[in-house]
Amino acid sequence: MHILTEDHRIQRHIRRGIRKMHSDSS
């Protein structure tokens, strides 16, 4: 069951992307 680990990694990547999106919008 490595879904949780993958989910965590994806979530971190998504959070980073959101921050980048916010910076781009600024």
C-alpha cells in the first residue's frame, strides 16, 4: 500500500505548483 506515500508526494508537488501559480499571478 504505497498509495499514501504517493499521495503525500503528489500533494507536496501540488502545493509547490500552487505557490508557483500564485507567484505567476502576482
